[in-house]
Amino acid sequence: MNLYNTKTRTIEKFVPNNESEVTMYTCGPTVYHYAHIGNLRSYIMEDVLEKSLNYVGYNVKRCMNITDVGHLSSDSDSGEDKMLKGAMREHKSVMEIAKMYTDAFFDDCKSLNIKKPEIVVPATSEISTYIKIISKLLDTGFAYKASGNVYFDTSKLQDYYTLTNHQIDDMVVGVRESVEYDENKRNQADFVLWFTKSKFENQELKWDSPFGTGYPGWHIECSGISLKYLGEYLDIHCGGVDNIFPHHTNEIAQSESYLGHEWCHYWFHVEHLNDESGKMSKSKGEFLTVSLLKAKGYNPLAYRLLTLASHYRKQLVFSYDNLDSFQNTYDKLINKINIIRENISGEFDKDNFDLYNSKFIDALSNDLNTSSMLTVLYDVVKSDINSYTKIELIKNFDKVLGLDLLKSDNEFTNEEINLIESKIEERNKAKADKNYKRADEIRDELKEKGISILDTREGTKYRRI
Ligand code: AMP
Ligand code: ZN
């Protein structure tokens, strides 16, 4: 499998440290609000990566943190604490906010067929791990105390900016955000490992430590959790492109100084999904969540399909027109597959199975070329190979694509079937009478009941939204 590696800026053949198990770390959500569909683009692509590795035969051990402490809203160490901000907004405690949005995040993942990683660790549960790492960094001179906080000394590293192409002046912490400069730092790029001097008087979560009562910086949680659960040699580390700097840059600095050797070789970053006005936001404009898409009548898997149609390293702009067209494509695809299933015939055709399956593997091995993977799927659907073999191929491809291509649409009660069919009949009559207003009303009535209908050459099909 070939993958683009942010660290070497090239597409490389993926070679894990241990062929029997690939270790994969994913930066998890900051649970101060719902995830927007941009965040979820990153998680969909990481899910496709994990499932692709499984598809080519690797056993994957995957870990994700839940950021429930320490994530400041700007790159500066003096920004606002995101969790505290969420708790204040909703008049709840930080832990209540964390629980509520962690649950909401995994509900969204479920709707999008994103598999929950085998190991999920809230940042607040590993404080002693961070203390152990920070203590060693202090002992070995990679960290220093200043005015109550513990900082990482970036001047101790040969190549702090190993993940980025940027020059130091473009990247210094604080400059981009035009926030106050932290006078306690020895170097502009230094970052906090442990805070005791919080500018937030009502900081709820604090722990005792050898460096004073306080709380960890944001970056140390991922180093700590990854080292504890996945060991000293990590195969792949993932996140959105905004994580490259400062978060992942700082993770590398801490982890490799702590370990004394390279920690993770492959760095996988997903480009952003933007809205038409630019950067996607949780506070300005329409807050694009999975629940909003559902409320508007879209199937979340139509959004998954939309993301799969583009390469993960290209920026993507979200629009409802685009989502409409993917909803349509999705419905048609499911409809075609249902027709294949209804007319199943033939025997397993190994030659054609191997031919299309190897095309699919070529596409995923080519730096996760999801749009080519979809092309192979469409080619199978329209090919003239027998329907039994088609379904076998679709079943396999869906292990990676996660589009519920073969989920039964017919999980309706008899009562529901009677109602839907009588509505469809009424609608057909209305259309025949050219009463399109009534026909649309019936479509909307069914939509309200969570049922979408699709007119096809074979008649009107229906499914749950
Ligand atoms: P956060 O909850 O802010 O920690 O972000 C969760 C994940 O979403 C991280 O991997 C981010 O890099 C990623 N992310 C943030 N914004 C976007 C976006 N607009 N498009 C894609 N991924 C994003
Ligand atoms: Zn992280």
C-alpha cells in the first residue's frame, strides 16, 4: 500500500514496524461542542484508511484520545480553554459537557459508519502518564519551569519544524493569532507541558503534580496516550491538516525527546472541508452537523459518499447542491444494487471476482484513491458479470467504503408497507391528473415519516432516510 507521508512529503510504500499488527493513532475530538461535518470528513477518511489496511490483510490496533482538558482556543498558550468555554455557554460542568459531546460524537460516527477505534481514552484519565513524561523531560533538560508553568524547550531540538515546510518566522506561536506574547518562554516556539498559572480563575479541572497543582497542555495528551497504549514505535498518526502545526509538531518534539529515537514514521493528514464562505465554523453561520443534515432529509451516508468522491489530500467545498446530487447518486446506486439482489443468479465467477477486486486494491493502494475505488464499484454494478459475483464484490468493497450498500431496505412492518403503498398509489394518481402539488405533498408527508421515495423505470421505490 502506498501512502502520502507528510513527514517526508512523498508517497511511500507503507511498511509497518511489525507485519502482524499495525498501530494507528488518531487525534480525537475536542468535546466542547458537536463535531461539524468538516471534522467528520477527517474521521471518515481515517476510517477508510483503517478499513483499507484491514482489506489488504493487516490487523490494526487503533487508539483515539478524547480531548476533555487543556485545549486552548488559539495556538498561543494564552488562548481561551475550549472546554471551559463550552461549559460556560451551556451552564454545565466541564465533565457534563465532555460526556454529552463525546456521546454525540460517537452517535455521528455511527450514522456515518465510522468504526469506533478499539481504544478510546479521555485525556483526563491519563494525568499520571503525562506527569511521568514531563518529569523525564525536565530531568533531561528538554523542559524548564518558568513562572509556575512547565515549558518544552524547542531550542534543544535540531529540527523542530520537521513536519512543515515553513520558516520559523511564519510559524511562531502567537504571531498569527495576534495574542499576547508569553514573557516566560525562552524561545517563541516553546509550548506549555503543564500549567499551574491559569488565567482562568474558574478552571475546574486541576490535579496535583510535582510541578504544582494544575493541568496538562493540549499536546502532551496525545503523546502520553499513544505511548502508553500503542508503544514506543507507532506506525501511523492521523489528523486534519490543521493539526500539522502546532499540535503534531509538538507531539513529535515531546515524544522523540522522551524516547530518544524516531517515534512515528507515517503521518496521514486530511485536507479541510470548507463551506462556501471559507473556513467551517462552530459558531458563525450555519453550524453544519450530522443532525442538521438528517433534519433536512439527507441520509448521512450520502455525505459519506460525497467525501469519498474526492481525494483526502484535496480541499473540498461543501454545498447543498453538491449534497443533493450525491443523495441522488446514492439512492440510484442502492436502487440498482437492490435490483441486482432481487434477481440473483449464477455461480461464483472467480476470474471476474479477482479482476475487479485487484482493481479495487490497486485504487486503495494508490494513496487511498477513494474516487477510483468508487469507479470500480460502479463498473461492477454496470458490468455483465453474473449477479451472484457482483453481490460478492459489492459486499467486499463495502467493508472499506462503509456505504451500507447491501443493508436491507425492506425492514418495514406490514402496517408501514400498506400505508406507503397506498400513498404511492395516491401520488401516481395525482401525477396522472397533473396535480403535481398534491404529488409533492405526498412525497413530503412520507419524508416526515422518515421515508424517501424514488421514481425509477421499474416503478417507485422507497427506503428509510
Ligand atoms: P477538534 O475537535 O477541533 O480537535 O478537531 C477534530 C478533528 O477535525 C481534527 O483532526 C482536526 O484536524 C479536524 N478538522 C478540523 N476542521 C476541519 C475541517 N474543516 N475539515 C476537515 N477536518 C477538520
Ligand atoms: Zn492529538
